[in-house]
Amino acid sequence: MKLVIVGGSAAGMAAAAKAKRSGADEVVVFEKSRFVSYAPCGIPYYFEGLVKSIDELVYYTAEFFRENRRIDVRTEHVVREIDTSSKKVHALDKHGNEVVEEYDKLVLATGGEAVKPGIDGIELEGIHTIRTLEDGESLYMDARNAHNIAIVGGGYVGIEMAEAFIKMGKRIHLFEMMPHIMPAMDDEVVVPVEEEMRKAGINLHLGEKVEAFDGDGRVKKVITQNDSYEIDAVLLSIGVKPNVDFARRIGLKLGKYGIDVNEYMQTSMEDIYAAGDNVEVYNLITKKKDYIPLAPAANKMGRIAGENAAAGNRKTFPGVVGTSITKFMDMHIGKTGLSLKQAMENGFDAVAVDIQHGTRSHYYPGGKKINIRLVADRDSHAILGGQITGEEGVVGRINTLAAAITKGMKVEELSMLDMAYAPPFAPVWDGLIVAANVIQKKLA
């Protein structure tokens, strides 16, 4: 059995490795970048100097896969056509030579692409997005010589890169068209983050929409609904959309958000699977298809797609609850499930509580305050989501909530969860337990 995979990032290489272990005789991967199996989420730390070389963000090289996994990885190959009638993939290598590979099964792991608004000046030199390591290299070369940098978009990438640019000694203007940064989170949670960003010297332009860029060949100005600002470089971080170009061209069924796949990661064509940021996922809370482009899910989907393509449909991908974490300076910011506003938009009769609690026993030195927002459904008492900020203890608690939501736990069950206690790590009444007890009063 011969498997061809289009895309060599998270989902693509996970699919390739699992397919080979599951009995595929031959696996060929086409990747347009010169890197495979890389971590674009690490790019901010390259800018900060914590990662000394962009190559350190590669988990395994193409050579490693060829020599140790017997996977035929073709970097710097651009796929031009997929002929489903003859089951052939047509690509061009970096020299412009045509390469044609037949397949028995195909995995589309084309990922997502950065959203670029159709506004004046968008094609000026000096305007960047970050999706690949090459994108990171290009932005870094510009940023080194820039003094004023504009970030358009206040999501995870915008926040992480704002910190990185500040640590490079740059002056930052961050533009977010919504009233607050991180629109997927509740306003009450992100206002303290905004305060930290201002303290760090970032000029936040909230509720200020970018309408155009100006410059003579190279960007020199950001023009908004309110004013214009002199800048030297721009990072666009306004979101990701699924790369469904090939899926559309070959007639695969598309959903509201991306490629429509079943629980086996199989598309509407029996011999074609898809995984990663180009597909819709099943949201375990809303019970509906959703678009949540995050690396952990992409890797898992890739493994499922690779195994099923190679060995038949025997594993399923259950879905996600949408768990994420980031930081700005010393403040860690975690979210899982639905925010209060998302829960209400999805028809839940939702309630939320906010508490502040200690991360360790009050008498043990070094403890920090942690802010927890818990969201639950009034009717079923099911936990719908959580948002946590603080200087320590965020990731463990947000992961605990992710597990609780995945298993459909009610707040009463969370309040009785047998969580670890020792003064250096957590108080005897953990903040999650306290939040679960507090929200029960609202649900009564």
C-alpha cells in the first residue's frame, strides 16, 4: 500500500510516521517548506533569544525520516495538481522539475493559512504573517532593523510576539478591532492582561480597526479609523483559515469551517483522508462541528488519519474541547472549553463565577494568587469551560478542567475531585474545588 501525504508539518508527519508503523509499504510526503516536523509556536522564543537557531525548532529533519523511518520526504516540493481519477499527485521540485507520484491512499495535511485582509497596501514589503519557519526568519530580519513595529490582532500570536518584540527593545503598537484582546476569552479575564501589557510599554489600540497601509514600496504607515501611525514593520496576526484549495478543486465535501471528515478522519472520497488545521473538528461541548486550529489536536488527528489510511478504519478521533495556554511576561493565561459569551452564543443557559485563590498553602513561601473563572450550565450543572490567569499553577489546573469537561463532569463532581495537596504545591482547598463550590450557589 502506497500512501502520499500533502503537507509535512504537525498532522502530516504524524500521519506519515503512524502509517509506516501500521503497515504502509511506501509513504511519500510533499512539503513546500524546506522544513518538516517543525514548531512554529516556538518562533517568539527565537526572537527573544531563548532559542539560538531557527533549526532548533525542528523536531526531526527530513533526513531523519528518510534514514530512520524509511519515509520518502520531499521538501521544497509544491503540489500543483491532484488527479483523483488516475490517483496521481503532480508536484514541482525547487528546480521546477515535475514530479508525479501515484497513490493508493492520500492524506491532505495542508494546514491553515494566515488571514490577510483585502485592504489597501496589504502587499507592501515589510508586512508579515507567521505560519512557517521561513516566515519567522523573514520577520526576524525585518524586526532587527525596525524601531516601531505594528501588530495587527490581539490573539495568542499577537500577545506572544508583543512580548518578544519588547524583549528585543522595540516600540510596539498593537491594534485589535474588538474592544479587548483575546476575543475568545471573557472581557473580565483579559482586562488584567491588558494592564500588564501597558505596564510593559505596549501601546494598545483597542476597538481600533486597521483600514489601510501606506508606503512607497515598503510599508511606512498604519492607517486606522482613528489616526495614522509611523511604523517600520507589520505583523498580521488576525487569525487562521483552513487551506482547502485542493479539497475544493478535487470536489471534497466542505463544511462550514473546513474539510468535512468523519470520526476516522476520512473525507467524502473513500481513499482520501485529511487532518490538521484544514479540517473541522467535533466540539465535545456544543456537539457541533467547529474550527479550533491547535497543534496538539493536529498531531492526534494526523496519527488517526495515518493509521486508518494504512490499516483500515479502526481508530477514531473523538473531538476536542479547545484547550490552550499562553503567557505575557510573568502572567500565564489558560482557557479550556467555552467562555461565558461563547456558551450563551451556543444556546446554553450559562453562569460564571470568578474567584481569586492562592497557589500554595498560605504559610508556605513563594505562593502566588491565581484567578479562576468557571463556566457551567444552569440546567445540567455540566462544566462548560474555564479561564485561569496567574504567575504559577495555571497549566495543571487548566488541564484538570479539560479532563473534567471531556468526561462531562458536573460541578458537584468537580467539587469532590481527589486533587493532590501539599503546602509547596497547592492548598488543601484547591482553587478549582473552591470555584466549583461557589458556582453551585448560583445553580441552586
